[in-house]
Amino acid sequence: RKEVEQDPGPFNVPEGATVAFNCTYSNSASQSFFWYRQDCRKEPKLLMSVYSSGNEDGRFTAQLNRASQYISLLIRDSKLSDSATYLCVVNMLSFPDSSASKIIFGSGTRLSIRP
Amino acid sequence: DADVTQTPRNRITKTGKRIMLECSQTKGHDRMYWYRQDPGLGLRLIYYSFDVKDINKGEISDGYSVSRQAQAKFSLSLESAIPNQTALYFCATSGSGTTDTQYFGPGTRLTVL
């Protein structure tokens, strides 16, 4: 089982729609969580961090469910410019009693917004 | 100016050649990483370094080596390039905390003929 799993998509939705992605992680010792956005042939860029209480940034809302070990990203009123691949990222402790951590990327979910 | 830079941005080479990809950062981060990305496979970690004296293998280190010349510089070498090393290579940096995220360079597109 992969440490971080995402539905690869593609999600093809009309402009203005609401779309949601989930990402599951296997290590309960995971410490922090992020969503990155990657445009075609470009570097991944941080979209938002994900906090336990959930957080919102404009049209984007991220949620964390530690009990079920998943995070989600909701995009409201989608724009053409939202078309990209969205990467789920988990920062987890390498060992229970160590301060070392490792960052694991999901394979990404492709989103395509059509006019 | 970009915080994380990579050179070259594009490179075409032949099988058997030695190639070095370079990465520099101005973020003052201790941790640096090299990834490769292939279509449909996502990012895969090649090597990472938590400080100048600390180098670690990632999940796909075979055929690659690295050098951490300074806090700000981390280079990736392909000793004898082969066609299946054709990929997009990214360098990244991060702080040391568990809430720290990664910042990526613009990538190097490498083609091995």
C-alpha cells in the first residue's frame, strides 16, 4: 500500500462547478499536511497547508480527518485557471521516537476545467 | 530572483555520458532534495541531504550520486546516463521542522538518447 494515495483523475468539470479531492495516508504518525499545485511541466508550488481544524483560502478549503487518515481539498466556483495537477503531501515522522521526518508526495490528481 | 535555481534547464545527452545537474538556494534551508518526475508516476525521491555532512538515499538512488558542496548547493550526477533516466528533475529545499514544507526549483528536463 502506498504511504500517500490519491485518485489520479482526471476530473473534468465545467467552469463554476465545485470539485473535491481526497487523499489518504497510511502512517498515523504523520505530522503535517499540504496541498500543492503543479502546472504542466512546471515545478510543484504550495497551495495551502492543512490544519486540524480545517482551513479556507478564498475558494479553496482543506480538511484533515485524523481518525480516518485522509485530507481533502474543495474548490468552489472553479475557474479555467484551476486546471492543474493537485498533489497531496504528508510530512511524517520516520521513527516514533525520532525527530527525523520525511515528506511523501502523492502521485497527484489531474483537474481539467472546461468552459 | 528565484529562491531555488537549477542548471541546466534542459539537456540532451547520449547514453554513457556523465551529467551533472546543479541546484542552488538562497532560502537558508538546511535540507535539500532531488526528485525525478515521470509521466503518471509522480515525484520520486532520489537523494536528500539534511545538512552538509548528511547525505541519504531516496527510493530510486541507483545510477545517481550527489554532492552537497555547501549549505546552498546540492548537485546530482548521472555517472553513465541511460535512456530510462530521461525525465524531469526537480531540486527542492525545506526547513527542519515537521511543519516545514518544500520549495522547488524550476526543474531540469533531461533527455538521454
